[in-house]
Amino acid sequence: MTYALLDNATLSAVQRVLGDAEISNPDTINGDLLAFENLILAILFFDQLVCIDNYKEEYRQQRVERFPYIRFLSPTELGLQEVEAEAKKAAASIKPAIIGGKFEDNEFSELLELLKLNMTCTWDLRSSVYYLTMKMLGQPNTKEYEKYSQLSSAIYSELVESSTTKGYWSKEVRLVSSTGQEFTEEDFKQARDLACRGFGGTTKALDMFIASLNWLAFKTIYYSMTARYLEADTFLHPIRHAYQMNWMSKHGVYGSDIATELVASLSQATANAVTNVISHGRSASIKYTLPVFSAALIQRAGSPSGVLELAFELKKENAISEIRGALREIKNAYQQEGYEGSSPLVTKWMKFINAGCEATLAKYGVATEQGIHSTTLINIYNSIAPFTTGYKVPGFNFNIPYPEILKSRRTKAFGMVIRDVVAGLTSIERLGAIRDQLATQFRYKENWDEIYMPPKTEDPKFASYSSDWKIPM
């Protein structure tokens, strides 16, 4: 049996998508829609959905009742106290450092680089004291700025969960100037007391950003360790998944997320097929970026709530059951024999996906390539292999040939699923409307626009310039 372990952040995001909880920041919508997509994938392709029942007591029962199709597991009964202690220890060992205006520690700096979140910290004047202020390098009202707003909002929203679940977070950070001067709280306090244009410490926004990164690290590590303990696959909130992959490879820790990665490969291949179809015959390529399965289902269901109901209906259909069966076989083989036992089945899985995409694209007259790119299989293996062995498959580039498409029941199942999704998403004129449909049930807090604070920005060409009100770190 395959188990999908969802985190509480994902369930909170789903409740916002369904209108159960209000939002005050529109920048969180796209991240919430991706979390909703994760839930749909888990429903369709996994046998059972589970979540750790670690909400604070006053919120716990409401959460359990809202998701009756998820099995909530008691951390006490499972003996997860040691797992939580280890996760706290690992998170506490992370020592954030901002040197010369940039995160320079090994943990968070790599996450920000992975997310392409270009930022800087400068001393900005306020009430005769300079405070270290975080800014995004870019121009307002641009695509880049929109991306920064969404990513920073996703990180900030991590700390919101600390009010409803137990965990670890800290605002501690090491601050060093570009000349090597290390700042202390004693220095900052003296500058604040004198109010004579000295350096007075960090802004509250920067404190909260650091605390959010710490909370993100703790929760990601906790769920990754718990998944290994339960032999489950994790479906974490998207911002946590980005940190998870970086942390796993860096610290020699691996999970059993082979099924999650295989479902992701099916979703990505389908999205690529949609991109190829809507770009066919156009002078410029149009990339499909919406969540694949939830977007396809909303064409039939009409609302996010309807998508959930439809997902449970489709779960019973033969094609979805066949794919779920293939996933179960791979998972069982991996648990019993490791990659050696599951490798042939993974190759078959990719053949099924490739065959489904080939047949779908041929229907639309789009030229296709033959073969499965080896890098796809390598990426799947590298994401679940035991890093403690120090062994990773090299990223060479060639195609693994395969025979004429087999007319098997399973091949047809993959083909039907891919074909149906592509058919529902190949009108580029409807893509904007689809996104709007997915967001129809979001509810905004009253006067949200007065609460909403977009991230501060800094024009990159002025980042190193000093002025009366700003000093580079």
C-alpha cells in the first residue's frame, strides 16, 4: 500500500483555496493552488492519505473533521518524540549569517539561490537610527517582482503555522559587515539609546523572515524524518519541498519519496505535452504553468470544491486504478530490494508516460521524439537513493530506446489519463480563465489591502550606493 504524508501547511493552504479561511495577502494564492494540486495528486494516485495529528488542541478537532478522508496519526502513539527532538536539534544547528548584505550560511543561502530569490540587506535610516532592512533586487510591477512577492510571502507564511502547531523557530542571526566587523546586540542597544545615526539592529520584517526560515527548516526536516520512519511519501507545501531536496542531498539523508517523484514525472510530462500542443504552429512558444490535474478537473467540476469531489470519483476509474497499481508495485519493489529491484519498473513507468505523450501529441499533429531521456530516470533515482553511500548516477545525456509501444492495459491507462488532461487544457485562450476558476473560492479579510505589505525593493544598479538614508552593509 502507498501512503501520502501531507503536512499541515498543505492542508491550511487547501482550506484557503476552498474558502474555509480568509487571506490578507494575494501573493500566497499561487503557492496555495500548488498545494491544492498536491492534494489532488495524492488522492488520485495514492492508496491512503495520512497527516500527523500535531495541531494545538483548540484547533485539532476542527482540522480532523474538515478532512475526513485523511487518516490523522497520533505522534505520541507512533513514538515520534525522538523524531521531533532530532528535527529540532538539526534545525537549531543551522546558524544563519548575513555578511555584507547577503545570506552566507550554507543552509539558507543555498535555498534562496535555488529559488532565485535575489535579495540584499542595507542599513536604512529610521528615527535617527540605521536598521538592517531586507530588500528584493528588482523593479516593481515586473514579472520578476511578482515572483519575489510570491516567494517571500510563502516563506513569511511559514511562521503563521507556529500559532497552531508545535515546533522550533529562532530569530538569531550572525551579522557581519563587508569589511569583517561583527555586530553585537550590545552595540545595537547603545546605538538605539543614543539615537545618533548608529546601527540599531534588524527590522522586525527581517527578524520574521529569519524566524520563518528556521520554522520552514524544522518542519521540513521533521516531515522528512517522519516519512522515512513511516515508509511514506511526502507531499509538502511547495516552499518546503524546495528546501527538502537541498537539505536531503546536503546532509546525507534520504527519504522514501520514489512514488512522489514518479507522480511528479507524470504531471510534468503531461504539462510538457500541453505546452507542445498550445505552441504548435505559433511563432512564439507558450509555456503551460498552471497546476495540471486540478486545472483539468475544474473544467468539469466548475469550482475547487467540485474538483475535490470529482477527484474521489475518478480515483475509482480503471485508468487511475491501473496507474495507482503500477506505483504500488514500484514502491513495494523499492522497499524490499532497493533501487536494484525497482529500477526495471521505473523504466517501464517512464515508457508508459512516454507512450501516452507520443500518442496524444500525434493526435494533434505535433512532432515527437522517440525514447526516454536518461536524465529523467537519473533525476528520479538521485532524489530517493541513499546519499550516505556517496553514490549518484552521473548526469550523462542519451536516450534509452524501447520497442514498439506495447498494447498493454497499463499503457492504455496512462494514455487515457494524459489524453484527457491535455484535451481539457489545450485552448490557450482559456488558460487565464482556468486560473481564475481555481481561485474563485478564496476569501479576503476585510480591509486586506490596508494590511498587505509588498516586499521592499532595491534597483540593482543602486545596490552599492550610499546616501543619507541608506548605507550598504
